Amino acid sequence: RLQRREIYRYQTNKLYIEIQCGVPFISPIMRLNCQLPNEEKEQSTESYLHISFSPMSKTVIEVPFEYDFRGVYTVGVQNIEICDFLRLVKIKKKIGTSWTLRVLPRFLPSDLQMQQQIYLDDGSGADMMKAAGYAAEMLGVRDYIEDEPLRHVHWNLSAQKDKLMVKNFAAVRQKQAYIFVDLSDAEPSSQQSRRLGDAMVESALSLTRDYMNQIGATCLMWNGGDLVMQDVDTPQQLAAAHAAIAMCPMQPLRKMDEILDK
């Protein structure tokens, strides 16, 4: 069995194999034909595990592995061979058990602090941290409260009423921030190109999360075949974007030109 069906890249997973053998060999040797990561941890290939175990008993082994690239992989055991230590007798059995493993891009830690400038109707401005908007609108007026800043005073109305009146404002969303991820593959199938693309995806997702938490609406775009656009305004939408871009392969270099021409 597989420990997890989804992991982040560079995260270790485990394949658990339980062996129950009733063949009375002396010091038996077992060879498993498995689908596991290759040395570069970039794809699944057939590999052989040589295991020594006690006959007429149960043996459980753990095979740790990890992938360095996002994508869909197959992990499992294809067949098994058992022989005695002299290799005089051999038994081979087909297992054919495999799982689909999804390797996802990570969310990277960030200390990014975003600050926006809110321009008010009277021309004054206020620096607001973590505000969910890009502009402000006046909702009405109210009486002045002692020690309040004077920049929001409605001077004409204050003169008419012979007392200080201030404007009430509310921040409202004006435009989205657009984050574009260019997944063009300059060197098809190269590790360097795939690694750069994965790093871009992780950076874009992490930046999208920061925008969502600190500012508000974001639109994440990438060239996954045709251009894909995903609005991100809630954790659920971020999870959907993460799942979609996680499995998007790198695109041919000319694909971006074809999309922009449309």
C-alpha cells in the first residue's frame, strides 16, 4: 500500500510491502520488480529490490521515495521472484499492483508585507495595511469625535451646521491583481526547464495566497494548453487553482505565441 496518494515535491512518501510466504526455502531471496523514482527523481521507472526474509512468516518492509518534479506518477509492484540461496529453485509471480501518485507544488513561506494606498474622495490619502480593497467611497457624514484627524472633515457642511462634521468612508474593491505564470518550455524534457517551471508555479501560488490574505481578489493565469484563468478570492478557490496548475505540464515554446495571437 501507498502511504499517501498526494504529496508535495521534495516530500518523502513510503511504499509498504507485506510479504507472507509459505515456501519452505532455506534462506530465501526475494526480488521485487517495482515502479519507483529513478535516480534523478524525475519519473517512475522499473527497479529491482532484493530482500532477504524468513520463510513461513510475515515480513513488512518500507520503501521510502520522493519526487523532485510535480506531475502524475505510477508507483507499485509488478512481479516478484523467490529463490533459494543456491538459486536452484525459482518461483515467479505476477503482482501487478500500482497506484497513481500526484506530486503537487508547495506553498513557500513568505514574510511579504503588502501595503496599499487608499485614495479618498476629498483628495486625502490613508495607508491601510491588509485592507480588502483598492479604493473608497463616501457613505455619509456624522458628527466629529474629539481627537479625530481633521483630514476627513466636511468643511462646507460643518459651516452650515456650525459644528464639525466628518465624512464616512468604506473601502471597496476596484480591480484584481493579475499574476501570470509563463510555463513555456525552452528546452523540452530538460530537468532545468522543468525545475524552473515548478519553482515559478510555487512562487505564483505563494504570492497568490499572500494577496488573498492581505489584499483580496487575485486572478491567477497560466498557459496550460490554452490560457487558463482562475479567480482566487477564497481558500476554496485557491485550493482549486492549486489542483489545476499542479498537473499542468510545461508547454511548447511556441504555444504562448499561439495563445497571444488569439
